[in-house]
Amino acid sequence: MSTHNSTPFPTAQELSKAVALFYDGEQAPTVLAKGEDDLAAQILALANEHSIPICNNPALVDLLNLLEVGDHIPKELYTAIAHIIAFAYNLKTSDF
């Protein structure tokens, strides 16, 4: 996560790139949206608005930005993405 703030999520000002993933539990996660600067801020604002967990991992975002919207995550990133999914699941099931 990022530096401390009043919410458990990084703010749009703290991140300049964003990649939104979709995972249905059936297929490999898919890149749902991605962007930098203003578009990243919009993606992050929507995530915050809907209490969608945000994980601040710039190196992973750089790799995911190489993919196109609609692409499935390559097998080489499965372990990293599995950690993100577990992180989101733990946030969802905790009394955060």
C-alpha cells in the first residue's frame, strides 16, 4: 500500500498510472482498463467510489501496461496477480 492517509486506499494524487483487472474465478484475470495521469485518476476514483481495493505496485503496473485492454494476464504474472487477488479477498472479508 501507499503512505498513510485517512482511507485504506491510495488517492488518485498518489498514483499516476492505473490498471484495472477483472477476475471471474473461471479464466485468467483480464485487463479491464488502464491509463496514465487523468485517465488513471478516473480509474482510481471509480475504484475508491465503489470500495474496490487498490494495490500500489508500480513495477507490476508497468508490466500490466504492456498488455492491451481485454488481454488475459500471461502465465508469467499469475503468481504476482494471485497475491493481489488474495490481498483484495482479505480486505473484503476483514472488518477494515
